[in-house]
Amino acid sequence: MSKLTRFEDYKDRYDNVRFDRTPEGVVTMTLHTDGDSIVWAPGSAHDEVAFAFSDVAGDPEVEVLILTGAGDNFIVDYTYGDSGEPIPAVFMERLGWSGYQLITNFLDIQVPCVAAINGPTELHSELALMCDVVIASEDATLMDRAHFAQGVVPGDGVHVVWPLVVGQNRARYFLTTDLKLTAQEAKEWGAVNEVVPKDAVLARAHEVANKLLVKPTTTRRFTRHLLTQPFRKAAVNELNHGLFLEGYGMQIYTPTGDQPLYKD
């Protein structure tokens, strides 16, 4: 459960999240690292994004959230330890805990959310798909590069969200074949709602947000809660299960450090 927060208290709190707010209460949350596309890493970006969601969820003055990325991509680059080194159990426990917070804190946000996918997305695509409106740039792609493609169980949220968005068969195909969907293909699958030119993604997200503002606050909040209930139910049933299997599978995959965690 999120605690009460105020925009002024958290807007400059994070190194990997930039916040902007309009006078009407539309908050834009931009994922970044040093002002460019975010580099996803445990203990830094991973934790920061999770708890930034909690701050947004606890702020009663947020009316609509726009989630986007800096630079040319939404989330592509990541670092998860040194290749060939054993994975300490405490590391996996901490990563699993943070992974749980990432999904559940996002689902605690009780205002409409608009995703502005500004380019390629190769991990944590579920964050965009949990938004109520998903807008993608023409050069955007969706892929799950950090899990099955690298010998890792896809259990930290993609397994919860993708089946609900595109159906079980498409989700299983997507998560086990290294498939890279173009923005248009993702729209045809139902994962993306609109495809627009790259330089128009954020502007279009603000247009949608301003239309949502016309509706009463209570209506917007209750509708968000209602329409995300299937995600919350699935998270209760499957998120910890998936995180355990992912973490345990990684322990087996590199039991003594004689295999790299990720292979090219």
C-alpha cells in the first residue's frame, strides 16, 4: 500500500526517473540514465522505477500519468552482474523483492496511465502494456530479450501481463521464440493502440491525457481500478510464483559460475 506523497517531495528524488507536471495534474514520468535512454540495473534503475511508481500512487494530486523513456529507446540496455560469476542467493532474493514491488506498485496507481513508447523495448515491456492507452513510435519494437532468449525463466511480470493483453497462445509464442514485434505488428496483436511518428509520441500522449481530464476525477480513478483488476488478480496468483521460478532457475543455470549468466 502506498503512503501519502506530494510531487515536490519526490520529483527530484531519483537519478533514473525524471518527473514533469502540468498545472492540470498530468504527470510525465521519463525513464532515463544521465539524460539518455535508461540502463536497467538491479539496485539502481530497477529499484528506483519501482519506488517512483509508489510515489505516484500515493500522490492524490496526480490526475493522469504518462510513462515514457528518454533518448531513442524505451528500455533496451541492462546490466545484471559479471558474466561467469555465481549468482548469490541474496542477490536473487533482493532482485525478486524489487521485481514484485515494480509490478504491484504500478498497479497501485489509481489514475489513468498513458504509455508513450518512444522506441525499441527489449525488457519490461509489461510496464507499457499495463497502461490504459499505449502509444508507440513508428520505430518502436517489442521484444523480451532478457529472459528466455538468455536462458532465463520469464517470470518477473511479462508472464502475468502478456497473456492478458494478447492471449495465451500469442504470449507463449512471444516469450519463447525471441520474437521482435514491430509497432504495427504489436498494434495488430492488440498490445499497442496507436502508432505515430517518433517526434509525435509524447505530444499525442498529452492529447489523450487532456481528453481524459474532461471526465470527473472519481470516474477516472474508479475506471482505472476496475479495468486493471484482472492484472492485480493475476499478479496475486502468479507473480511471486514466477519470480521464484526465475530466480531458482538462474541459480541452477549458473550453480558454480562455470556458465555465463547471459550469452550473446
